[in-house]
Amino acid sequence: MCRTDNYILRITSTSLAKGVTLSENNSKLSFETPDYLRKKGKCKITVVGGNICLVDGTNRLNTNSTKSIFCLISNIPQLGYFTENRGANTVLGTCPTIVTGTNANNDGYNVPFTNITPLIFTCPKLPPVIEVQRMLYSNGEFFSTTGDTTSGNPTIADIANVSDLQVGDFVSGAGIPANAYIIAIPDLNSITINANATATAQDVALTFSHSKLTTSTSTHSVPFYVELDIQFYEDMP
């Protein structure tokens, strides 16, 4: 008969048991996965819940922002894709927080995951070392340069440097339609946007912006945890 075994795995930065280490900037926790769990192979993982403390000592972690979203990412392989991190890691859960009031730095010490329904995904096999890292969505990163536009054409040419750009970045400037964004970067000096330019001009001032995940570092060990329910698929007698 076929049966599914269930295991609960709770990974936390507050209790450094054997095989658990914290990174120097206190943002990443590494856990040596027990061999008996890895040898079980393919599994279904449900993120039961999680929590992030937002205070580093006496100061709130997001002191430079009035609206932030924290999340925990992991190197646990997942069948699927997350656009936030170009598919590099699994986003286990997010913790939105809004800072308001005169005592904003000290409000909201602990924030739980806000998943309306639990995240459930298939993992081909647990990694030798499971990493869980606290990250922060930046409000936006801006980059300015110039380029040549052609009316009725989605290509912006003669850009001095595209190394700081990526597909999905929003672009604004004279002759650029509202809400335009990059859909392709064909070479080192041009981009393709999702709409045609409305004017022909050279050396147009362009502004690019995108939100991204950045490491949420701290001087203290900020508590965070994630709890996973793991179901290994095995043929059992």
C-alpha cells in the first residue's frame, strides 16, 4: 500500500542547535539537513507559518522606509518560478509592515507571514544545507541614462550602458508611453520596450526603475523562523 509520511521541520534563528549557524550580518541561517530526510527524495512542502522580528536592538529594521515588505527566502528547490528573484530561491513567505505614528520605530515587533492560504510546493530533493534568509523589498532603485528613440518603434538605441538594466524595469522619458517597461535587451547598447515610442529624438533623458530584493542585515541577532510540513512520497508495505 502507498502511504505518505509527514514531518514537521521548524527552522529558527533563536535556538542555534547543532548544525545551525548564522551569517556574519545575521540575515541568513544555515541548517545541515539530516541525511535520513534527504535520502527520502521528492517531497511536498507546506509552509505552515513563519514570523520575523522587525526590531534590531531598539531600532526598527526598516528605519529608512515608511512602507516595506520583509520576506524569508530559501534555497529549497521548488518546481516553479518566482519573478522576484529570477527563480533563484523560493520565497517562503512575506511580512508586510507599515510604519506610522510618532513611535513608528518601536511599533510592531513581530510580524507573521501574511499568506491567505499556505504555500504548497513540490521539492525534488532537500539540499545538504538548507538556507533561510531574511530579505527586504526595496521601494525602488533608479538609474538614469540617455538613448535614441524612433517614433513607432519599440527599440531604444545608443544607450551608453545596459549592464544596470534588466527585463521588467520601467522606463520613462520624452516620447516614451506611460507604464512602459523593458521586454528584451538584445545587445549592449539597446533595449526593447512593450510599446512604441511616440517621438524620434537623440540623447533622450531616460529614467529606469525597478523594485528588488535586498538583504536585510542587522547588528543584533533578529529572531525569525519558518515552520514546514514535509510529506515524502514512499511506497510503504
